[in-house]
Amino acid sequence: MLLLLLGIILLHVAALVLLFVSTIVSVWTSSETGTSDLWINCSTSNGGYHCDPATSGEWIQAVQAVMILSIIFSCLSLFLFFCQLFTLQKGGRFFLTGTFQILASLFVMSGAIIYTVMSPEWVPEGDAFGYSYILAWVAFPLALISGLIYVILRKRE
Amino acid sequence: MLTFLALASVVLLGIVPEQTQGIVIYTGWERHALVGSDIRLSCSFFSWRWTSEDVTFSWTYRPDGSRDSISIFHYTGGAAYVDNKGPFRDRVEFVGNPGRRDGSILIKNLDFSDNGTFTCDAKNPPDIVGRPSSVRLLVFEKVPIQAGVITGAIIGVVLGLLVLIVVIYYLMRFLVARRVFSLSVSKHGKKKKEGSQQRQGPVPPADPSKVKAAASEKKKESRKDKK
């Protein structure tokens, strides 16, 4: 029983950590001349390291917002999990926690999709996707599975 | 002695700033505009002297990436002289008020080649020592949205909806609970009446505190069932 609890919490925390890393670390696309991400576009042109803030588009701001929202919802669902752990009736289901976690995973998915579709607008074509982008895609199924587990799980004594 | 000191300090305070201040010129720092629109570049100055009749304003323009400036506007002797040969030919208009220390100009029909730095220099004789002030003009095809506006808007809307849903949920529960309470009170009242009619003889009226206790217990049970 305790093992199951630990496993679930670990899964949730892993998804949360992946979300944080993916949003904060600056490597959504990478090329030989530089890296770029949701917040800034850095490149080493002839002469030095040169960074542009991401004001160039409405879509990148939408991606920023959606990633931040997914982090917020995932944190909220972790907090709600601990709340419901102690206040739920025996046999009850963690509906609220599961809902928030599933919403967080949906936000990550939509953010990654928007980025994939619109990225030629703010990074030069031919750039490979970096590891933060991959982490975002990995965080999505983890969060989804975690949310579904919460919805199916029943509280035992 | 004291009066002498007071007078001296007043005189010194009056003179010293004039000698060290000079004229201070204010323009904006940066201006953004759309192609084809007009823009008003404001220039005003501060000087300890009264505004003289020989006050002069002059604007010069330096394109982005160039080191040369050309003069595009000059106001002197009560008359304004605008550019009639250079890049701003027929596009500059004087909209300032020299009496109010305002030397602003209006530039019409902007183009991308107007990107650059505009410098305003004002002189208020005998107060002529001052530093000209510059304003940078940026001409856009469409005005870019500032970083973070859309981000903040999306986050705000979603969190606001969340808070709204929570509030509505608790409100509904509160209202439904109140309706259940009032319903159960009326049911209890009816049952007691019927019971008393069957028995015979007057029965003391139902104790309101007992009725309340019974109703709240019913409420608690229904809440537990819901969860």
C-alpha cells in the first residue's frame, strides 16, 4: 500500500520536474550557431553571443503561457492530492487531483503542438529540436498516466 | 549680522544654480510609429531665466547607421523655418508654442527611411549653455505586441475561470443545502402536526432548537453521502 503511494507520488513529481526543466532551460531548438527557446533566441553570429527576446510573435507567448499554466496545474494537483489523502472518505476517488493533472497534461500537449507548428516563424528552418522540446513531449504522457491513475484509484484505509 | 547672512545666502542660492544649471532640454527617449502615420516629436526646456524673445529651437536628424546629421527645422526671431530640400521636404510642421517653452514638430507620412535619431537643441538667451536632447524614432510595419502581454492574458483568464468555477461550486452547494434545510424544517413541522392531530389533546409546540438539531443532522448525513 505504502509502495503504491510512493510510486504514484514519484510519478507525479517526475512529471512536474520534467515540466519545470522544459520550461526554464533554454534549448527548444538547437543548431550550430545557437539555441533558442520559449523566452529568448540566442545565436553566435560573427562576433559574439547575441540574444533577441521573444517579442516576435503572439504564438510563442501563447506557448509560454500554456507551459506555465501546466506547471501551475500540476503543482496544484500535487497539493490537492495530499489534501484529499487525509480528508477523503474510505472508498472515495481522487477526482479533483486527477482532473487537474489531466488538464496539466493537455496544456503541455497543446503547447508542444503549437510550438511544432509555428516554430518556422521564429527560428530558422533546418534547426533541430533540442532536448527541452523532447522533455515537454515526454512530460505529456507521464502527466496523463498519472492523472488517469488518480481518477481510477480508490482510497483504502 | 544675521540679516546680512540671510541676504547673502538668498543671493548665492539665486546666482549659483543659474551658473551651474544652464538650460535643460527634455524630449522623449524613444518613439514608435507605423508606416504612413504622423508623429509629434515633443521638445521642451527648463531655464531659470524668463523666456526671451530670441528663444531658438532647432531639430537635427541623424539616420540609423550614419554619422552625419542634417538640420531639418529651425525656429528663430519668431519665425519657423522647415526643411525644404532634404529628406523631410514638405513633411515637417511646427506645432509648438515658444512662449510656453514648447518646440515640438510634427512629421507626416512616415517611412522606413525615417528611422533614426532626432536631436532638439533649444537656446534661451542669455541662458545658452545646455546639452541637446535626442529622441529615437522607430518605424514599424505593424506595432509589435509587448513581450508578456498575451502570456499574462492567457494565464489570467484561465486562473480566473478556475476561481470562478470554485466559487460557483461552493455557492451552489450552499444554496442547495439551505433549500434542503428549509424543506426538512417544513416536513418536520408537518409530521409533528399530523402526529399531534392523531393523538388527542393539545401538544406543546415543537421546540425550535430540537427541530434545528434534527435538520442539521440530516444535512450532515446527506453531505457524507455526497462525498
